[in-house]
Amino acid sequence: MSFKTADIDDLKEKINELASEKEKLFAVLSNLKEGIVVADPLNRILVVNEAASEFLNIRTNKLLRRSLKDFTENELGFFFEPLIQEKEVSDQTVVQHKSRILSFRVFFPKNQEGRLIAKGLVLRDITESQRVEELRKVFVANASHELRSPAAGLQALLDAFEVGGLENQDSRTKFMTMMNREVNRLNAIIQDLLDLSEMEREKEFAKESLDIVKLFKEWLSFYETRIQEKSLRLVFNVQEEKISLTASAADLERLFRNLMENALKYSPAGGSLEIGIKNEKTNILGWVKDSGIGIPEEHLSRIFERFYRVDKSRSRALGGTGLGLSIAKHAVERHGGKIWAESKENQGAVFYFTLPFLQGS
């Protein structure tokens, strides 16, 4: 039997078309965020994209053309066993694999006659979403706990009013002072929660050219009375009259206010307080240094977490909401800067921050 030239050319064209379609398919699979593993009905692995190789922590060439059954005795067997048994799994199936949390499902495409033509596995890396969900749960629990405390205090005071016993002026004044304190604490927590929510929600926000030296001096004036009441020695360490940057004035105020509140809260009477701003050419370096009780080294990596307190009873007694440093961190990081603390116990603490800078004339 002989082949005509036209038949051979037609066959070549079809082969080229198939090769082209195969290239397109692999290009699509390679760029998918989901991991894809496809095997034939006899369990021979035909396709493994880059995401699947990464998620399963095994090189593609270690899987291709191998049987699914070759891996049933190791940790990949958890993923491959449903394919071998042609068993459906829930879309919500989640497993911890190495350092990742993966969800997976399987599929079994069939032809028009109902015959199985392939076995497929789809993997999704949900590590980050699970981490965010855990953080959300912890945040909600902590927020509920923090709000419950002043609310319980107010309820107790209201109960005292209801049962009487506050006929004399001194008792009424004392209880009103206590109620006012709890209301202020409740309002402070709510305002901090609103600030955090706003910063997280608004990925794009208005910026303008600002003189950070001028702003810090203006905001510092609001703390003069409290500084004098504690007899603190204040040092405003700035080498230039004007340092400009493009930023959100609201965020800079949140940063300054929360670092100042923290420093004033923990600095003892007769201590010292230093505020510094330095032009470092590539960025602005700022710091607030106190002479307080300091922070144990094991807590330094966590102090910017929401509601994290080194000494819970002392922080609440001093009026903290547990959100101030977290707000300061958000304000800095959404400007592309960094914030950190250096401290030794009983030797005070220094809170440093950097912000991308634009030098003013």
C-alpha cells in the first residue's frame, strides 16, 4: 500500500496541529495557580504542572510516566489513593502537607460512551487564607474580651445606682468618675478598631507633601501638660529645620500619637523622653525613646500584634487598649516603611520607624 504525497502532507499538518494544541495546553497548565495532576485510566501519570510539583514538594520528572500506585506507601498516597480507587472527595478536603495547608478534589472525565478517559487531581494552597482566618478568629475573640471589660464595669456601676446607697454627694461623684473612665476606655477601643479597619480597607489613600518636623512639633505641643506633670526631660532630636515627605497626614498623626502614648504611659516620673527624626537620604528614620520598664527580649517580636500585652494587668491599669502599636505598624507599613523596637528589661525602649522620603527645599 502506497501513500500519496497529499496524504503525507495532511498527516504532517494534523501532527503539527496536535503538537501546537499540546503546547498551548501545557502553557495554560503551567500558569495556573492550582496544582494539576492527570493520569490515564491505568494510573500512569501524564501531566504534572509546576504548581502541583511545588505543592507536593517533588520534582515533576519524579512523577511523570510513573504509576500512581508507586506512591501509595508514602505521604503522596493521601492524594493519589482517591484517584486509584476512582473515589470522589469533598471540595473541602484539607490536609497539612510539609509547611503548606492544601485543599484538593478529584475529577474523572468520561467520553460520550461513558468510558473513563482520565483521572485528575486539583490542588489549592490555602495556607495564607487559613492563616488570615485564624488571625481573624483570634482578633474577634480578643476584641470581644477587651470590650467586655469596660462594659462589665459600666453594668456593675449601673447596678449600684439601681440598688441605691448613693445618696451622698461624695459617693455619686466617685461613681460618676468611675463611669466616665469606663466610657472613655470603651470609646478608645472603638476608635482604635475603627482606625485599624479604615487602614486595612483603604489600600489606596490620599498622600500629600508634608513637613514631618513641623507636624511632630505641632502634635508634641498637645502633650506638654502631661510631660510637665510627670517631670519628664524632653529631647527633640532633629538636625534639619525641615524634612518633607509624601504621606498621609492622618497616618503620621496615628503613628506619632500611639508612640507618644506608649512612651508617656511607661516612662516614670522624673524620667526622660526623646523624639528624633533623621534624614538618611534614602528614607526618613524616626524614633521615640522612653526611660520606662523596658520590654523583655522574648516579647519584642510580638509587641506589634493586636491586643498583645507584655504585662496585661499593668497595661489595662495604665489605660491601654492593646491596639496602639498595631495601628502605628499599619500606618508605617502601608507607606512602604518599617517599624521595630529595641529594648532591655528595666532599661527603657526605643521604637524606630522608617518612611520613604522626599527632601523639601
